[in-house]
Amino acid sequence: MLRRTLLRTVPRALTALLFATTASLAAHAADYPSKPVTIVVPFTAGGNTDAFARMVGDELDKSLGQRFLVENKPGAGGNIGSAQVARATPDGYTLGMGTVSTHAINPSLYKKLPYDPDTAFAPVSLIATLPNVLVVNPSIQARTVPELVDLLKAEPGVHTYASSGPGTSPHLGAELFATRTGTSMTHVPYKGSGQSIMDVVAGHVDLVFDNIPTAAQQAKAGKVRALAVTSLERAPLLPEVPAMAEYLPGFEATSWHGLFAPAGTPREIVDKLSREVQRIMKLPHIQERMQAMGAKPIGNTPEEFAQHIAVERKKWAEVIKASGVAQQ
């Protein structure tokens, strides 16, 4: 008799607990945020990732009524800051910015990460994409991509390319280019994009696949020569510069930036943040600011963002394998 009573009581208790938990999460999401939120940027202040985080954070301040504070946590190719997000309490009060490097390249580039890239994060929304630009020092005798390919094939391994560090989009973009064209160059890594492009300007390094904001500025000043943008189509910021896909069909090596939460964050909160980011990306003044940076504002659902990450991770894993880039 007691056993039958327990069998009837336990399912009712579990059902009641489930409803209570669901109601609690819904109420939590409705009240969210009730205190300041931290957005961890896994790179130094002043870069594109930092700029996008602050841009979105300022708008979230206005619409959600709480401060969204940016915390820069650079190091190890973005892995230190990303690990901080992965370990955070999944309550929506610690978020993180992720990029093509941290979420698509690093899982293949590093032998061991301080988190599981497949299970540690809840994608919220892709914020923006922006192409890199292949620029060369004006002393390089190549004014088009085909001319550069001919030069590199005639002098294999002689010419140098800069990057903002191993595993970054400028690094892997150059490796993708070398793989597609059957050429070879010597990699000269730096600790950031500012120094890398300035050494191309100074002639210490021959070329770089740099982010479009800084590359466009130097190209318009005549300090470097822009040969191609790495998006499928020409970039409005440099409309006269061909897309690499015009020479190498399907070539695409864009940098992207998105918002993540720790895995286990209530779906209601993830969805609420995603809807806000999608709305923010449609604001005219945000679109103007991003376009001035050469970026394309996106804003999409968690599912769409997750699919984007999966496609990018597969592509860059193949590039890393084909190019023989050493794991870190």
C-alpha cells in the first residue's frame, strides 16, 4: 500500500517540481537583467571585437535598463577570456564576445583548449562580419592578384606576410590564399594588427591580409597597395578594390564577431538577448557606424549562429590541415 502511494506521489512531485522550475526560469527571464551584466572581450581594448562589444552594450543599456560592462581579458589567442565565459555561472550576467579565431579556428589550431568548444557556450547572435584586405608594400612589383601569384611562384618562400598572431584571420586567410594558389610565403607573426600593418607600410614585411578598417585607411593614404578584399563581393568601403573571389571563385576569409553566453544559460534569456541584438543591428545609426568600419551588420537567431559556426569551423579545420600550420 505504501509503495503504491509512493509511486503515485513521486511522479506528481516531479511534475510539480518541473512546473515550478519552468515558472521560475520564465520569471527570471522576465526580470532579466536585474543587475549589471559583464561582456568579456577576449582581446585588448581598441580592436574590432572590443568596438562591437561596446556598441552593442551601449544599446542594451538603453533597452534593458541595466549596465552592460565590457571587460577585456586578452591572451592565448582569445582562449583566456573565452575560458572565463565558459566557467561563468550560466545566469545571463556574464556574456562573451567570440570571433572566427576563438570559435572556428582555435578548436583545430590548439592541441588542448581550457574548455570544450562544442559544449561550453550558448550562441546568442552573430553581430557582424567584415572582410580582410590583401595589401602589399608599394615596392612590391604586383598591382593585381594574378601578378602577385606570378611573383610568389617565381620566388617561392622569399616573400613575407605579416599577421596579428598565429591562428588569427589574417594568418589563416594568407594560408588559404597560399593553398588555393599553390604559392609559399614566410609568416611573420605579431601581437596585434597595428604593428603588423605598420611594418608592411615600412617595408619590413611584404604583405598582409589585414582587417578592413586599418587596411583601408592605409590604402587610401597611399602607404600600401590594396589588391583584393576577402569577401565574396566587393566591399563598400573600398568599392574599387576587387573581391578575391573574382580571381579565385568561392574564396572567402571574413572575420566575424558574435555574442555568446555560457552553456546552460536559460533559453528564455538567450532568446531575449538574441532578439535585442537583432533589433540593434537594424538601427540606422548602428548600421551607419558599422558600414563606416567596413563591417556588415548581421543579427540572427541562436540556431542560425550555431550553423554559421559549424560551417566556419569545418572550413578552417581543412585549411589548417592542408597548410600544415603547426598546432599551438
